[in-house]
Amino acid sequence: MAAMDGAPTDRDLAAIGLLQDPVRRALYEHVVAAGGEVSRNQAAEAAAVGRGLAAFHLDKLVEAGLLEATFRRLGERRGPGAGRPAKLYRRAAGEVAASLPPRTYETAAHLLAEAVEQTGADLELQAAARRAGVRAGRRQPREGGPAVERLLAARGYEPYRDGAALRLRNCPFANLSGEFPVLVCAMNLSLIEGLLEGLGAPERAVMEPAPGRCCVAIISKDNQD
Amino acid sequence: MATHQLAQVNIATLRYPLDGPELAGFVAQLEPINALADAAPGFVWRLQTEDGDATAIRPFDDERIMVNLSVWASLEALRGFVYASRHLGVMRHRRSWFTRMADPYLALWWVPAGTIPTVAEAKERLQLLARSGPTPAAFTFRDPFPEPAGASR
């Protein structure tokens, strides 16, 4: 499952089709939101289905490449009597994407990033990202819960609370930021700064890179860290 | 134990004098970011004068060009520091402080463990990269080469 650089493959379409089933969709979303490994029992409980049914659907999601399964002993006990290792699920690293008619924005994005990198137009890119963020922030409706979290969730960042900070589980630009980290992570920070400005939010966005998540965190304005 | 370590050189051309107001943001970050590097997993060595950094070393005819030379335990260690630490946040200002260079400004190569590269050697690696593209003797993050197998010579 490569990034979208052509017509959707059968495998991509099949994976997306699997999520039409409400139970599978609930299981998938629970595993994703957990941000780590989830046992069958935990997933079954969250989706309010039996353990056997949950196991069946979870394994379908693994087959389709949406989840990955690992086996690990959960308790402290070792040797005879420790029991079988538990099967644990987490989101698969690969991407599933399909556009009909085929749209290959990924290819265009890489070429454009290459050109920006070569011309050194970082600051122009950051300014454009900030303007786009401000516009999107202003358009966001004000009712219906914390606006910052809703807007970031709608844009695919998967925000979660971590103490006083709001962190982002998903990098929506993962392939691009892997190849052009300085350029793309700075663009992303400017975009989120713009979103906050457009929303009139009191928080500020900072760069706090760590493996396995978006490098931007949202903290309260008086926090100097 | 690994027989090789990764050497990296990168150069940058100052847009303004280092002691001017335009570079104040860069200068303010030198000490904390160098301290972060020194404490980073896999850090081995970095070029520095008695000031604790390498900003006074200007080995090119164009004296606006500064050099950064360091050795790391692995490519992953260096990548972790450059792109997955607070260093990343500082680099987003790179175009405010430095002019873009047409020739390669960063080169990586493997050195036998315990060897410290010289500035002259680092300049040669950059020239080699410009001349021949990425090879095991001078490569980039985007086109890396694995650590040479076997004992160091």
C-alpha cells in the first residue's frame, strides 16, 4: 500500500470497503484512538460486542493491512502457568488511500516540495501556510465543544490531551515530512499557528518533536516551555 | 560493537554578520542546542573552539561560510537529533539566517570508530558529493549508504 500515486489498487479499495461494517469501524476507531496496543478484550468491550466476534473482525482488519497484530505476554508470570501470550492490535504503519477519479496529489506535493527546497522558499511557504490556517480557523463554526480540538480532529491530526498540552497523534503529511522534515514541519507549524489565530484561540503552537506523533504541540500562552 | 561511526559536515552562509541583530535568534540557540547535541543518544564528537562552538572557524575563501562537523554512533542517532529533537524547531528559521546554497551543504560518510575527521577532509567530502552525487564516500540523509561491513582498516 504505497502512497496515492496512481489509480486505487484492489487492496486499497477492499480495505476501505471493510470499514463499512459498523462493528469493524468501531473496532478500528477504538484501536486508533488508543494510540498504542489494544487487546481483544479491550476492543470487544469498547465496541460492545463479544470477544469472539471482535477477534474475527480485528483479524479481518489485520489481513486488509489496516491494523497490525503482535503477540505479547501481559502478566509478570513466566514459564508454565503464565498462559498464552495475548494478541495485541495497533494501527498499521502503511497508508490506505483511494481517489475516484484517480487524483495523485502526493506526487505533485513531492515535486513542489523539492522545488521549494531547491529555491530556498521556506519563508514564503510558511507565510502561505499561515494565511491558509487563518482562513480555515475563521471559517470554523464556534458552537459544539472546544473549537481547537474539533478543527484539528477534522483536519486529521487526531488530537489528545497530555496534561496541560494538546498533542497530535497523527501527522497528516507523514510521507512528505519524512522526506523534507525541515520544510514540511515548519509549514505545518505555521499552518497550525494560523488555525489558532483564525479561531482567536488563547493557546500557542510549539515544535516538540518526538517519535510516533506530529511534532507540533498546543500549549497555553503563558507557558514558556 | 560497531566498527564505524558516522561523520557529518554541513556548511551555511551567513546572510548578516553573526554579531548583528538579524542573527541574535541563532546565536541565542547555539548554547542550548549544542548542549542538546552533547547529551543526545549516539553523540560522539563535534568540532568546537574554546568558545564551545564552531562559529569562529571559517575555512572557506568566503568567510561568511560557517562549518559544523560532528561524529555520531549511527545514522539513526544523527537523524534523531537533527529531525526529532528541539533542533528541528530552530532549523525552520534557516532562511532568515543563511542564504541558500546551490552546491551540497551537507555530507555524511563513515569513519572507523574512534577517528575524528578534519575540516580539510570535510571540505573534500562536500566537493566529492557535488562532483559525483551520493556515494559511500559522501552521501546525504535522502540517499544514505549502510555502515561498511567488517573490521575497520
